[in-house]
Amino acid sequence: MFEQNIADGANIFITIVAVIIGFAAAMGYIDYNKTKKQENKH
């Protein structure tokens, strides 16, 4: 029972970390595209 709770907590933690990394990567990609478009206008 106790070991199962630790495993569930780890899975939730890994999921949260994965979502944060994915979100950060998406924000970086959007920011990269914005700067690229601005460079093309000049």
C-alpha cells in the first residue's frame, strides 16, 4: 500500500515535469518563430 503511493507520486511528478518541459519547449519554439518573422520583415 505504502509503496504503491510512492509509485503514484513519482508518476504524477514525472507527468508534471514532462508537461512543464513540453510547455517550455513550446514557448521557446513560438518565441523563435516570432523573432524569425520579425527578422524577415527588416
